Amino acid sequence: MVTTPVTRCAADDGARWMRLLLTAKQREMHHRLFGPRIQRAVPASDASVDCALGHLRASRRLRTFRMWLVGSRVQPGQCGSDVDLVLSPGCGFTPDDQGIVDALRHCREYGLYGMKDACVIDPCFRRHGPTRQVVPLPPDTRITTLKLLSPNLVTLVRQGRIRAWRPCGDVGLQFMRRAADTGYYTKLPLGAFAGTPCNYLRPAVEIC
């Protein structure tokens, strides 16, 4: 999981960047991938998700990435949850920012527009990928992630709740946060590690 540093933006530069109006491409992306279509998305069955993952794995846009299913959808029957995907570099391949953003956008677009029933796929990129093992995730762990620049991310940066970040490609943002500050941390299961209770990550499933 994650520990590459992200350069902290200078306060003036960061504030100035976030005060700017979104570009036309970013506004269109917000409407298309984070707008009304999401409200019409239906709970996706396990069979439907399996079909979507098979399509994405075969996609030309994703052939240079490893792809992992993480979160609650790793377990069968969690049909009410979004589909959380992590992309990481394939063997011997170092993707550039725009290539990563294009891959993330393709995953999200396919879920909302390529499937018979719209499904919310929430993709991100982590350079070191997730883990196949049950591992503790202490709350102060620094997690570096690259995601599409969603309306929620814009709000978090403007509110100062994400301080270490940089824009990536045309519609992406790379940022670093403490595990405890993420939206999913309190939803993680709790286990005992060396006698100490700690939230832990479920093993990821690599889509091959």
C-alpha cells in the first residue's frame, strides 16, 4: 500500500489553483461521471460486476496496468456497495500521469455507460498496489492515491482537509492523506495484531 510522498503545494499556489474555475473538460467530466447518472445506478449483482471486471481486464486502455478489486465487494453478496478498483503499474511499465487518468476515466465511464445497468465503479491508482494479505492499517499511515478530480476532492482541498496534493493529467489529482482521514477507515474491520486492536485491510483480489 502506499507510502510515496506527494510534494506539498505552496499555500499561495494551491489556493490560487483551487480558486480558478474548473476547465470545460473538468466540468463536463463532473457532469458525466459524478452527476445525475449516478442517481440512476442500480445495485450491481456479483455476476454483473464479474462481467464488468472481465471487460475492463481485456480493455486495451488497461493492458499495461495490474487491476485489483478491493473493499467490501471482495466478499460476495455486497450488491449495495460501489465497486472499488485499484490500478497499479504492470511489470516493467511506468505509466505517465495522463495515461493513468485516462485509465481511471475509462473504468468509471464503463460502469456508468457501458453496462446494461449502470454501476458505480470507483477507481484509483496506487503505485505500489494493495495487498493480498490481511494487514493492519494504523491510523497514521500515509496513503498516496491518484484519482479523478471529483467534486468531493475539490471540496476537500478547498476546505484544507487535503494539504499534500498535485494536479495530474487533465482531470486527475494525486494526494496524500492519513488513513484515519479517509472516508472508509471507520468501515474497515477490526482485528487484534500482536495483542493490539487495529483496523485492517481485507485481502485484495487481483483481476487477471
